[in-house]
Amino acid sequence: MKAVCFADRKIGPGNPCYVIAEIGINHNGSLAIAKRLIDVAVEAGCDAVKFQKRDVPTVYTAEELATPRAFDPSFIAHARERAMLGGKRRMVLPDEACARLFIEPERTTNGDLKWSLEFGLAEFDEIERHCKSRGIHFAASSWDGLSAHFMNGFDVAWHKIASPCLTHDDLLRRVRSNRKPVILSTGGSTLEQITHAVEVLGTQDLVLLHCVSTYPARDEDANLEVMNLLRRAFPDVPVGYSGHEEGILPSLVAASMGACVIERHITLDKKMPGSDQKASLAPAQMAELVTKIRALEAGTAKITDWASAEDLQKICGDGVKRVLDGEIATMKKLRRV
């Protein structure tokens, strides 16, 4: 198997595990929080941080955006702060939303939340500069074709395709056209769907991540033997793990099984408002995860130091790729086809 190169890092058997701290939308629309999360990832020893990028009117229907939705008011406050980023007034929330919220601040919609969380050019410029200054790779998962081309304007080491987008052939082709390595998460997908996505993307410069798309995921649903199934199905493609469990044990087991990439959500505090915070790792957890992965690689620790035989059997599973009921619900909500 030929190693995949993420900028200056080689990914694949015989190379150190590449640890991604997924910030996603855990910044809650605040550039200051995003920068602090980058700093936390650096302090923990992570190799990269990952965000998400969506063109809101493309990804969501007008009906979805207009649906009433209550959420923490800090999201709107952060959006208003970003409207003056760089000393120039700019559009973060649509004019209609600004007018409505000025009169009735409690009458929020799903669209208000999505726009509040969506970073644009000015924010990603700041993020790219901050990551370069801290010496950490940065990338994003693009949820639509416009976002894929948007992210290609930045010096990312790779592009990410989130599990819900695995069946979106047009997006896969647009991401691949950017001629950067691609990481594809496989949660909520059958082996047949994964095979089709790999056929669309091609195996060159591709990394697959086994994933369980429930939030948070239970340790007993990890079924890490699926990584070996993916290795047999795609022998030319490095395989890693993207976890959504609340702790770190399944991720450590995955690393002990040779996962070339480990991706975990990161948060400043699991109690912060936001849909992904609970399934994320707090700063101390992320630091512990990286430290223990490096100990496994150095041979100064073994997985049985932290996991019993019963734990290992439960976490490794039977290696049958199946879509769980909870993943069906997630894909019904998020899947892009």
C-alpha cells in the first residue's frame, strides 16, 4: 500500500497515527472560541483541526430554514460580533432575520441558527492564519459543491467528506476535482454504498474512516472489526476511525488495531450549548487520547493496560457492516443525496 501524503505527513501502515480534532460547529459561531479550540488541539498534540462548511441555501430548503427553532441566544450574539469582523460591517445573518430579530428577538428559526454557525471567507482567512501560526493542519468537510470549491481556495492538507454526504456523487466528484487527498467517513452506510463512493472517488490519495453515526455513540456499537473488513475490501486504501463516543477507549482500541487516522470532536466544555458538544472530547480527554496513542506506538504501553478482554470483545464486535437504527435516524435527517 502506498502512503497518502497530507502535506508533510505520510498516512498509512508504518507511519504515526494522524489525530484530527474536529471542531465542526462546536465554535458556536464565535471566532474567538474557534481559535481557542485550535489552541487546545495544539496543546493536546493533535495533528490537525477540522471544521465544516455549508452553503446554507444549497444544503437546506426554504421550508427548513423558516421552521421555528429555539436555541441559546449566544449563537445570535456571536453572529452579530462577526458582522463587524475587521472593522467593516458585513452580512452574517440575512436582512430579513436581522429585521425580525431586532423587533422579536425570541422568534428564532432554524435558518437563524444555521447562518449564525456558518463561517465565511473572513473567518476562514483568520482560521487559516491562526493554524499556520500554531503549526497545525486545517481542513473542513464540505457539504455541497459550492463549499468544496470554496475550501479549495485555502491551503488545506486534505478534504473531508462527512458520512451523510457519502452518497452524493456530484459532491464527491467536485471534491476529487480539487486534487487534494480525500478522507471519507463511512457512518450510516452499507458496504455497497461505500464501494460505490470509492468507485466515484478512486483509490488514489484516499483514506477511509470507519464511523458509527450516532451522537453520542455507545462503546458496544463501535464494531471496530469493520476496519479490517474495509481493509480487505479496499486493500490499497489506508483505514482509520472517526469516533463519536463520550470517552476515549474505542479510539485507543482503534489505534491499537492500526488505525492510520483517529478523528474526534473537541469541545471546551461538554456542557456548552450545541448539538455536538456532548459527543466531543474535553481538552483533558483529547490530551490523554493523544498521549496514550503515542505510548502505544512507542511500545511503552499496550491496549490491555486500559481495556479488559471483555472490553475488547465488546468494542471490536463481529466485523459485519450494518446500519444501526440510530444511524438511520441520523441519515434521514442529514443525508445528502
